[in-house]
Amino acid sequence: MELKGKKSLRNIFIRYFIYFSLLTAGLIFLYVISYGVMLNKGILRPANYLEKEIENNRNTILESDTVTKDMIPESCGYGVYTEAGKLISGDFTSKEADTYWTAMQANQNVAWGTKYYKVFYRSNEICIVSYTLIAQFSNPILSKYFGNAEIWTGILFIFIFIGEILLLSARFGKYFSKEIKNLMLVSEKIRAYDLNFETAHSDIREIEEVIGSLNQMKIALRDSLEKQWNMEKSRKDQISALAHDIKTPLTIIKGNAELINEVCKDESQLKYNNYIVNSSSEIEHYLKVLMDMTKSEELLALKPVKIQTKIFFNKIVEQEEALASEKNLELMNELECVPAFFYADEELLYRAIMNVIANAVEYSEKNSKLLFKVSECEDELQFLISDSGSGFSKEALKSATGKFYRDDKSRNSKNHYGIGLSITKSFIESHHGTIELSNSIELGGAQVVLKFPLSENI
């Protein structure tokens, strides 16, 4: 990875600070020049303008018979007092009059905050003129609404200064955003497992180093995934081949069972032989599904159909009887008030229920009881399966639906894995349903309840 000629973040921030300093210095210089130009052009009056105007009118104020408003510069106030301090005329309020007189008596320079004053000793009376030492606009309207020109020009400078910061930040922000976007693009590609792309580059050294690390990770991940994909393909090929091999002995079993059906006259033997034939057909179907799944990365699509409840119930019961016959289980099959039909993927739902029933039969003691009940509750169809075994442990109640979970402590099996419940859960959830695990109060063993909504729109 070539890093020569790349800019470091430290140098970029130093450059930003230099730009900021130069622009700020230029802004201050421009402000000073502009202020001076406005003073020279008469747009602004200097801070001591009123003081000079008052001095220019000194003789008039001292020599005139009466002090009038036209002798006083605009924006100034005045008051004429007797020698005893009584206000005779002027535009001072009573409070202002007292304040200026007191300040004069105490020889203070400022009488009212920023208000200054000048004293004129006339014959038998004293005139006090107040004024401010602030720059003002020469235009009367501007002077009226924006009296203190220094404050308003300062505010204008602050706004321009803020604008400078915003513009400079936006420029550098846009630059950084462009560089970070290259980094995010690499991250997004890797996250989406799109590993065959040309790596973008950045002008910033630190970002380029991160991109380089991500590029190395991309290569390592691609190699790992390719290895994993090859292993997965090999595994699928082996499963497909094994499923194909199983078909041969299964065909022999099924063929012989069908041959026995043709020659056997014993009804009880025919009953059990039919179990063999039917189960062989189911295994053939499952092998076909297994081989189809190994040929595709996608899950089987859900195909909801209208199912007659009673016929589906009887189909489950028939297969349940075949499974339970070996242990001579007492089957309690209940079909409560349920709708005449419902919508579901019949094949997936059948497999889900039979997985649970097969587990229940496997972990039931001989001559014990097994409950299978179908009911409706709050617009949901429920399938309940309970056995008389030792039930679920606390750990199993939390984890039994996990793939390959095994609970030897509670169910006494050295070869059982939880893939059955895991598959059942995935089938039920594809119907927007749920699976609930508990221990049966009635039978004392494990209890599984499968629920899904009674809706055509699954």
C-alpha cells in the first residue's frame, strides 16, 4: 500500500488552523479599513463628535440671553439651573437634573453611566449639557434606530466571523465526508459479502491505512468463504449421494412389503405391513425433499392451501397409531370445536406435528399415555401434544428448540438431538405461528403446543 504523498490528519488540521487564522486576520483588517473609510466619508461620526459640537457652540450658550434647544447639538440633553441648583429650563427629567447637578458638585467626569457632561457658567445661572462618547451614524434615521454605531458594526463583524467559520467548516467537512465515504463504501461491500470489487483509495494517510486493513480482511474473508462454500457444496453432494443410496434398500423394503400385502391373508399382519408400506412412501418423499433442498440455497416456499380439519386430523392420528403401536401407548386424541377447514402448507404442517409426536412416542414409557388435541383459541389453531415421560428440564424449556440441542438429563437419550423441534419451530414460524414448551400437569411429561393464526393470508 503506497502512502507517500498522502496527507496526515495532523497536517490537515494545521492547514485548517492556518486558513482560519489568515481569514480572521483579513476580516479584522477589512473591518478596520471599512470603519476608517466610513469615518472619512462622513457615514460615521467619531465618538468625540458631540463633544466638539458642544465646544463650537460654547460662546453662543454663554452669551445668549436664554439657552434654547437649537443651541444644543442633536442627541444631547441640557438643563439650566439657578446658582442654588434649581432647574429653570431644559429637557432633563427631574431625576436627570438631580443626577447631573450632584455629579457637577462632586467634580465627577461621568454623571449617568456612559453620559458625560459640560458645564457653562452664565450670568446668575448654570447650564449643563449632557452627551455621549460613542460613534454614531450621520444619517438621522440610522442614528435614531441604531444609535450606537460601534455596537452594530461589532455585531455585523461577529455575524461575518460566524459565517467565515461556517463556510470554512463546510468546505473541510465536505472534504472529509468525501474521504470517509470511500471508507464506508469498502465497509458496506464487505458487510454485503460483495468481495470482488476494486478498493477505493483516500488522500488521507490514516484513512488509507484503515482501507488497507479492510482490504486485507476482504481478501482473507473471501478465501475463507470460498473454502466454506466448497465444503458446503461437498457436504451437499455427499448428502444427495447418501439420500440416493438410501433409496435402493428402501425400494427393496417397500417392494417386499407390497408383495406381502398381495399374498398375506392375516388382517392383523396386513395392518402392520401397511404401516411399513405407508412409512416407506413417506421416507421416499422426504428423501426427495432432502435432495431438492441440497440443490438450492433457498428455503422451501410456503404453499398455503385449504385444508379440511377433520381429514387432516385423521391423517395425523393414523400415523400416530403406527408410531405408538410398538410401545402399546394409550392414545387420547381430541378434536374440539374447530373450523371445518383452515389454510396452511399441509406438507410442512404435517411434518412439524409428526416431528413432535415422534419425539413424544420416543420418550414415553411402554403402556403409558399420549395426548394429541386440536382446538381453537382467539382466532388461532392449536395443536397440543403431551406425553407421560420425565418432561423437560429447566434448561430444555429455554433451549430445546435450538438446532442440535440435546437434553440427556431430562429425556434419557444418548442419541437424540433437538433438530426435530428446531425444524418444527421453523415450519410453524413460517406460518407466523409460535411453539410453546412446558411440562404437562395432566400426564406429567413434556408438552408442546403449536399455534398459528386462522387466516387465509399467511
